[in-house]
Amino acid sequence: MVKAKKFVIAAKFDGLPKVTDFQLVEESTPELKNGDLLCETLFISVDPYMRLFGGSLKEGDTMIGEVVSRVIESKSKKYPVGTTVLAGYGWRTHAVVHEDDKHPLPTAQLRAAPADFPKELSPGLLLGVTGMPGMTAYFGLLDVCQPKSGETVFVNAAAGAVGSLVGQIAKIEGCKVIGCAGTDDKVTWLRDLGFDYVFNYKTKSLGEELKKAAPEGIDCYFDNVGGDFSVSVLNNHMKDHGRVAVCGSISTYNNPEAKGHYFFETIIVKRLKLQGFFGAEYHADWPAATTQVAKWIVEGKVKHKEHVTDGFDQTPQALIGVLTGKNTGKAIVKI
């Protein structure tokens, strides 16, 4: 039994979440029963989807989220003391979980870190470039968009955990890659990653920049933003038979009045393939993809950044930072 902390919902989200929407409470973990393990959290993932799904939680519910943790006490043969595990028990410093507990999200199931995960890499990457965001980028680009060498790929929110890997995988596949981000520092980082053309969408014209970067149009569009931004891309810049991976709609999450509609006439006339998806639906294929991305990192083919917030108490601020574009690369909280 240990004294633990957790964040619960204190008030329903209204637009952008506020620090006061979360309440920090203490609890004592229960005694372990057969099959139980006590986990000490090392890293917590903060992601845009938490605004979308966290909005459905009730007051008093523990805030959702995936974690990397270490087993510090165990009555489970599957997970002995010292095992590094991934789990979906939310914003907690410690948690008791049963070895057979089932989570509604397949990728948040309790599981040990991959045995072949390179020891020189931080386990925090299991929440980022080799975790859910990385797998979302990997399968969203390669399976949904199916880019071919020589094609043009455009990704927005390109300095985020998903977008930055989308662009790098597209380069590995031999594509021309265009990206946009919201600060000049992020634009500079994307150039360092090897993007062919990048721009700051807050200070440059989207239409003018895409006409310069892709005068013949875009073959594959990886969309993290949605809303009017994506309406403009679809209407004015996609090639016939272009493919669109609809990953997120962060421009509308905090704005209940946002329309964010797509122009279906354009989709028909240009015969676009537009597909929404969750990275979680590919969970059966994650192990091989995780091994591949980790191999690319070790080989120097993929670079990454972690936006690390220190301290469990700062977790709400970390999420708000993600939703307002403060992070470059994957945002995690280090406990």
C-alpha cells in the first residue's frame, strides 16, 4: 500500500480546458490480491484526443491517459517486480492493476515493454514516436494514404508527435514532403528533419504557400487540423484521385461553434479518397511497426523530440499546452 495522487475531473470542459477543471486528490492503493501488480508511473502521455474523449467524463472520474510505469510490487508471475509496463490507467502516480484487466481501448491494455526495445532509448518514447502517436503516423500514412515514390505529401501540425514522423516516413518512401507549423522555431526544426518545404501558417498564406510548394497539386494529405483549413486544402490543392488521412480535427476541439465541414462536391469531382481512422485499429500490427520505427531511430533515419514537463502536478498545464500548440514533438509528463 502506498499514498498515491490522481487527477479527477472537477468541472465539465467548456472550450479549452482550464487548470481548475481538474482536481488533485490523494488515495491509498489497495492491498494486492493474486494476479495484481502495483505500478509506479514514470511517464504520462498528453495528447489532443484527451480533449475530445475527456469531455465525456463525469465529475469525479479519473482523467484518461496512457502511461509507462515500473512494477514495484507484484503478485503476478507475468509481471514481476522491475518490469516496465504500458497501461491506460490515467493520470495517477501509482495504480494497482490486475494482470488480466481489459481496457476499452486496445492499445491501452496492460502490457510489458517490447523485449527488443533498444536499451539506449528512453522508455518515454513508448508513448511517442514508437507508441500511439508513432503508430498513428505509420499506419495513417502507409496504409490509408499509400504514398508512392515521387508523390507530394502535405501534413499539417507537422511539428507535433504525429506530423513530424509522417513527414520523415514519407521521405523514407521517396516522396516530396510539405509541412506547416505555427512558430518559426518549429519551421526550422522541420527543415532539420528533411522536409522539402515548410512554412508558418500563422504568418504566411496557406493558399500562396501551397501553390508555390505544390503547383501541380497534392497527392496525399495527412490532416491533423480539420475545419476551414482542410476545406481550403481539399477544394484548392488536391490532385484528382488524391488520398486524405483524417487523423484529427484539433482546430475544432475547443470551439463548440466550429463547423469544420468538408466540401463533398470537391470530394466527388476530384474522386478523392478520404478516410478517417484511429491508430488503435492497427494494434495487432504494432509490434512489428514499433520495431521498425525504433530501428530507424537507431540508424539515424528518424529524428524525434520530446516536450517534457517535469512533475505530476503539472499534468493539466501540459495538456493545455498541447491544445494551444506549445509543444514541439511528443508531449509527455515525467513523474
